[in-house]
Amino acid sequence: MVLSISNAAQFSIDMTGPNALKMEANIVVLGTDNVGKSALTVRFLTRRFIGEYGHIESIYRHNVIVDGREVTFSIWDSPYSQEQYWETPIQEKRVQWADGFVLVYSICDRASFNAVARLVQGIKAKKDFLGVEKVPVVIVGNKRDLHHRRTVTSEEGRLLALTTDCQFYEVSAAENYHGVLMVFHGLTDRIRESRSAVKKPAGIKGIVKTVSAVFTRRRTDSL
Ligand SMILES: Nc1nc2c(ncn2[C@@H]2O[C@H](COP(=O)(O)OP(=O)(O)O)[C@@H](O)[C@H]2O)c(=O)[nH]1
Ligand SMILES: [Mg+2]
């Protein structure tokens, strides 16, 4: 089992560029208690569903190949502390550290959905303050298997994601590994995109390409 619990301070963010064959991704998993944050994280790491986890704060390191690239995930799975969520230094540190966020609610728990709506605003505001333009965030409605107890519709989840420019998945950490995999792959894509977005405009090669594209178009236009 590839699980290791360590201290956040040990990790350095080693960005190797959006097209590099290796990348590092620091991910924070947030949401209220009992929504399945640990279940989701452990499912991704081990492919297994383990019923109970306790409320320990952990950072997991995990190497996987995503679309031909080796990705080293550092995943911070933490218990929820509601009080002045964004005010404490530890939370601030967490937001600074993160390249991307997985915000989890349970489809049977309306309060957990409302909390995710608040969290996404808080994260965006903090990252905005830090000068980050686009924050990779995935919103996850978990416990899809408990649809008979559903209190949050899929449409509500999708709408929240749409209005806050996040990705959205409904999954069951208990019953399905593939959905959980999609969450982390989707977030990896977003992180890579956000890194390309901050890249400076293309150099001489890009200019040559643009110029030749203009000439090619002219030639075709005149046909
Ligand atoms: N039915 C169902 N139960 C789940 C699912 N994910 C987690 N749970 C259960 O929900 C409870 C809370 O899960 P946990 O991962 O500890 O939540 P956390 O507090 O957000 O980390 C545990 O009893 C899990 O077994 C799911 O997809 N379906
Ligand atoms: Mg937990």
C-alpha cells in the first residue's frame, strides 16, 4: 500500500512546466465532517473502500501516471473546522500550499452542500488576494449510492460548479473507483491548464508559427 503520512513543511513545490513528463500537484480535500473526504482520498490511493477512518489529519504522497505523465500527488485530507475557517494561519497556509482543491459534500446532506458553496467563495477570494487568477477546483457530490436519501439534486451541484467555474462530479467512494479516479484526473488537467495560463507568451517559435498561419490563411483565402 503506497501510503505515507508526513508533514507539509517537508514538501517543496517543484513545478516542471505544463508539458513536462513529471509534475507535482498539491491537493487539499475539504468539506464538512462525514461527507467522505477520507473515503474518497483512500479510494484514490488504494482503489479500496475502507469503512471508517477516524478524524486524523494526513498528507498522503502518491505517484501515478496520468495521461503518460508521472504525477506526484500530495493530498491533504483534513477534518473540518468551521470556526472562522479562513482566519486561522493554518488554513491560510493550506490555501497557499494548494495547487488545486477537491470540495466534497454528501448528496444526502444539504448543510454540507451549503458549506461547499461557502468554501469555494472563500478559496477564490483568498487566491485572488494572493494574485492567482484561476484556481483549479473540483466539486464532488459523494454517496451517490444513497440516492434514496438524496436531498441535493445533481442539477444543483452542476449549477454551483457552472456559476463558480469549477468542475463537477457525482461519485460513490463506497461503490465505484472509476468516478473517484475521474475527480483526480480532472483536477490534474485543470492544474496543468492553470500552469500553462500563467506561462508567458510564446517566444520566437510562436511568432514564426503565427506569421506562417497568417500567410497560409491569405493563400487559401485567395483561392
Ligand atoms: N454509503 C456511502 N457511505 C460513504 C461513502 N463515502 C463515505 N461513506 C461513509 O461515510 C462516513 C464518513 O466517511 P469519511 O471518509 O470518514 O468522511 P470525512 O469525515 O469527510 O473524512 C463513513 O462511515 C464512511 O464509511 C459513500 O460513497 N457511500
Ligand atoms: Mg476524514
